[in-house]
Amino acid sequence: MADRRLQVFHAVAKQLSFTKAAEVLFMTQPAVTFQIKQLEEHFNTRLFDRGHGKIALTPAGEVVLGYAERILGLASEMDVRLSELTGEIGGSLMVGASTTIAEFMLPSILGEFKSTYPNVRSRLIVGNSESIENRVLEHTIDIGFIESLSHEPNLECEVCCDDELVVICHPRFPLARHKELTPQKLLDHPFISREPGSGTREFTENYLRSAGVAWEELPGEGAFYGPKIEYHLKDAIGRTWQLGTMQVDFMMPGRLGAEYVDEHSQRRHPVMLHRAIVGSMERFIGILIENHAGALPAWLSPVQAVVMGITDGQAEYVAGVAKSLSDQHFRVIADLRNEKVGYKIREHTLQKIPYLLVAGEREKESGSVSVRLRTGEDLGVMTVAAFAGRLRADLAHSAR
């Protein structure tokens, strides 16, 4: 019987990850770390270099790996030979299966197997077909079940049963009324297939190809690692754009090594939520500006009001009005250029600034401003305080 520490070391060396080794061995990560530490103390040398979230075998670790593979192989062979002599089959059996097979086909088979061989401890690892093939090649599982024949020349494959492709759709979807579908009928509708590396996906593609049906792959149009909510908005001419998303991710936390300890003192990977409130900021701003034709509402406009004088004689007063409004947290600028007031009004109207405030000598003496809208509407003369009240009410109403 092989030393358990060697089994743990072999799994860590093959996975180059304590977390993944723990999953393969059905152990906690602290237990894996403890076994490796004991082995390093036994040999009085480091077997792994650790740093920057990664591990690598040391020269001593490479030597130990070579011997570990031979020792584990001989131990497995010894178990088989002794079982043949005694007639009692025992030990462990590591089984790998793709998701569909593991969920729908293997439970009853493994139950029957356990009844026939009660001394065999069988354990199941689930992944897509590509990952199961890799685990068989790495000798981390004894046997694998996948949906289609392997392309790996070093693996021996046998067809053990037939299955059928199942289309899942909403009860009110047009295909729901059909009991069976031809490939041509299926291709009349967009559909989501499995992720690259999935045996189901490969089988589906081969099936459609053999039926002479031309299909089009839309990369990036599906999320294969968890449920996803997308928000689509229409722009000014009716085109639809994807913006905000909420994505559930079961895979990335494991790849990042993120863990927590649950109520049973077991280490678990959390579930990650990806949230993009507006998606691409550039796309969102572009749609927003296009939708309003550049005339953003006052609460959203980068500049809410511009104050300008008729002559240089009002420059100090104009600057004071702009500062007074800015101090009240309005976005206001002062135009103190030595230009004709008509020119400045036209320029700021084209810039679509919501409010244009003009001050001449009369406005300066009375502490007021002449107010215009970017639409050209003249609101007349009002005190600075009255304008501030109007702008405040406008912002409160528009932001609701």
C-alpha cells in the first residue's frame, strides 16, 4: 500500500495547485498542506517553490515525482494481483464523467456497482469532456466517461451506449410543440451550445455537419459558466445595444484561489457576481448623447448655466454671479471674453448649455440676470436668487 503522503504529493505535483489537489483527493486544503509539510520534513528538503500565488517543483521535487509515479504504479498493480488471488476486489476507483453523464446516467450504475463490489471505494469527479480526458492522461482518475470519441492517441476508447440530443426551450417557444426535430428545423432558430471542450458540443457539431446543415457560430454571444442578466437599450434610431449585465460566475473564484470556511469547517469556493452597471462607458455615453441629440437635461449636463456680460464693464459682476451659483453646487461658468454678446449666445446655444444668463449695466445695478434657454425662449429678467430657485426646482423635477 503506497504512502498516503506520496499520493498527496503526486496530486499536488500534477495539478501544481494545493486547491485543485484537494478537490481531486476529496480533502481539505489544510490537510493537503500538512501532508506535503510532513513529506518535506521527512526528506529534510523543500519539494515545491511557492511564490506569487503559484507553485513549482524544486529539483528535489522532480526526483521525488519520478519515484512516486513508479511506486504508485507498482502499488496499484500489487492491489490488482492480490485481488485476483483472493477473489476480493477492493481499494479505490476514481471515476471521471462529463456533466450530462454524471447527472443522468451514472448514479444508478454506480449504485449497482457498489452493491456488487462493496469493498471498492468509488469517487466521482465531474467536468467537461476535455478536462476528463486530461485527468485520465494525468493518471488522476482511473476511468472516464465522455459523450464522443477521444482524439487523444494515447487513450483507449470504447462505445458503451447510445444517447440522444435533447433541445430545451420555453413552453411557448415555437419548437416546443414538436416531439422530434430535424437538423434543418433546429437551425431556423438561434440556440446555445455547450462550452469549447464539451463532448456534447462536439457531438452536436458533428451531427449537424453530417446532416449537411450549415450553421454559424456567434462567439461571445453566450455565457457558459453561469446565469446572466443583460440589459439592452434602444438608441435614437431603434438599434438595440447591450449595456448593463449581472453575471453569476462559479469558476473564477476557484481559479483565483478564493476560499471561505463554512459552518462545517470545510473550505469552499464562493460564488462571484460580475456587475457592469452601464457596460461600456463609451457606448453608454454615446447612446445617451445621441438619444438627447446633445441637449442633455439640466441635471445631467456638464455645464448647467453660463453667465456672460455685454461689455467688459460687467466682467467683475459676471464672475461674482458665477461664483455665487457655483457655491450653491450648480455647474456654472463665466464667459468673460471680449466678444459681442450675440456671438457668445449663439456659441453657447450650439453647445446646448441649458441656461444662458446675460448681464448688462441695468442687471448689474439691480443684482439680476436676463435668462434665456438654449431653445431660444426668453424667460425675462430675474434676481440671481430667483434663478437659483428655478434651477434647483428644475433639477429636482428632472432627476425624478
